[in-house]
Amino acid sequence: MRIGIVILPDQRWSVASGRWRRAEQYGFDHAWTYDHLGWRDLVDGPWFDAVPTLTAAAMVTDRIRLGTFVASPNFRHPVHFTREITALDDISRGRLLVGVGAGGIGFDAEVLGRPELTPRRRVDRFAEFLTLLDLLLSNDRVDFAGDYYQAVDARSTPGPAQSPRTPLVVAANGPRALRLAARYGDGWVTTGAQALDDEQAWWRSIAEVSAAFTEAEAEAGRTLDRYLNLDSSPVLSLSSPDAFADAVGRAARLGFTDVIAHWPRPSGWYAGDEKVLEMVAPMLPELRTS
């Protein structure tokens, strides 16, 4: 079991830099930040971009893996995003993880003035996004013509620092997206069922989507790492050390290789006490093998 932490990009670097350093010092395996132009009721800020945030994080850490949680086609184009990935992978010395998802509704989908897409069309777009991103990260030159994206002699030299390419961790819950994750991903991340108030019902949804992904893996003839966003549960994973240990153990029993929690915030989303994080840190070695 590998254990990660999300650090929202809602603090100036003078504050945030210490969190990224502490994430590594605490012994987390990976650290992530949200890749949005604005997120829910935090849209009025402060809010900072994921790419420069991860670049700065790479400069103040040495070991911990760093990732987007998650980038989406709402405002990312694979050609430009590939250049950013290549730069980040180089700066971090091969520590980058690229979390990607289909993109939902809300601020990211509206701020550029584009028409709202149906769920089916969002998955259509995501299929093209993944196809082109995979091609660009795996080849020096790419031509591509799709309904949503085009690339004309796009270049990606020198390519990612990691081989054969920077790992893609694909977010998916629905049947078609699960198949895309199994085909293009190096890892799969899930939130399970959304907006559930019942913790046990949420864990049942995790078991169900995990079983569905097993079928998608078998169809693709592949086996991927499995990431679980623990804080999609109605109970914050870092509400207490016991709650965190229980959540990690349950994820392990369901076959997940990685879990991801959120750095506690003073109020609002992921509200909690940083003292719990400090208490959990010494537990990480034991939790990895439990």
C-alpha cells in the first residue's frame, strides 16, 4: 500500500511550500494538487495553477512523487499539456504522476464560454484526449485529427524523463470510462458513488466499481495500480488516526494499491485538524504493510 496526500492550491507559496516539504518529511509516497481554474465555492480564491505549483514543489522536495488530481479536457489541450508534462517530469527528475479525468460541469466547464457537453460527449472528448496524450508522450512527432482535438506535426522532444512515458492515472467510475482507464492508464483512481451520506453505502459502491474495473482490466488484458480517493467518503479520512487506519485497511482489503487523503483545512472542504496529520505520520510505515 502506498499512501498519498492532496494539498489544495489555495494558499500562497509562502505557506504552501512548508506543506509540500512536510508531506515528504512525514513519509507520504505521493502528493497531489487539484488541477482546476477554480473549484466549487473556493472559486473566488485564493487559488493557484497546478503546473507552477508542482514545479515549485519539485524544487523543495527530493523523493516524493508529485501529481495532478486530476487534469481534464475542460481547459487542457493534449499538445500544450504534453509540453508541461515533459517539463515537469524533467524538473522533478522523473517523479511526476499525471492524474487525468473526463472533466465535469461547473466553473472549469463554463469559464471559457464553451457549450456544456452531455455526459456522453464528455466521455467522447476524454477518449480523444487520452488517445492523443498517449501518442504525444510516446512519440517524437504526431499528427492527429479528431472531433475535439487536432495536432499538426506536434513535437514532444525530448519526451518524458520516465520510460516508456510519464504514468497516467485515469479517473473513472462509469463503464465506458473504466474501459478507457484500463486501456490507457498506468493507474486507475476512483471516488466511488458521489453525494452519499452513508459511509457503509459508500464502501459498498467502492467494492462494486472495483469489481467492474477488474472486468475492464481482463478485457484489456492488463493489470493497473488502483488509487482510492478516501475523502469521497462522507467521513473525512483524517478525522482521527483510528478513522484513517480503518480506511486504509478497508481499501487494502478491496485490492487498492494506493490511497489518497487531503491535507486538513481550517474550515469548509476537508475541514480538520492538522494535529491528526501529525499523529498519522508515524503510523505510515505500519499502515503500508497492514
